[in-house]
Amino acid sequence: MNEGVGYLAYKEDVEFMDSAKIRGHNIGLLSEFTYMYNISSKFSFGLSATLLSGSLSSSKITSGGVSEKVKLEQKEGLSNVSFSLALRLDI
């Protein structure tokens, strides 16, 4: 099991009627659980589940060369859940 705290960045380029760039950042949390099963002395098979979580309370919007910092009425959740399979060869 792994745990982590670090810098979380958000970046989005929007093309609608005008192009705009949206940027934001905050502290993010990571939690990961991995299980490895030994198939033989050299091969292992594993499963992993990872959760990355954070939120934005403000963002910087740049459009037409003008930048504006916007405070959000509600925090925007930034979360990602991923699952992985692994095959490991010990040399």
C-alpha cells in the first residue's frame, strides 16, 4: 500500500467561440493498493488500484491575451480511479 501527498495541476484548453486556457493547482492525495502473486520464482502477476484526489477552489482563465483569476462558488473535484494489471519478471 502506498500513500502520497503532492502538487496537483489542472490544465484545459477550450475551443468554443473563442479559445481559452484554464489553469489551476492545489495539493493532491494519492492512495494505491497493489497485490502481487508469485506464479513461479521468476514470474509474478499483480493487480493494482489507485485513487488520486484533489479539488480546485479557484482557477486562472486566459482568453484573448487577458488573464483573470476566478474564485469558484463550489470547489471543483479532481479525482481519478485507475486499475492496472502487471506481469513482473525477476532477472
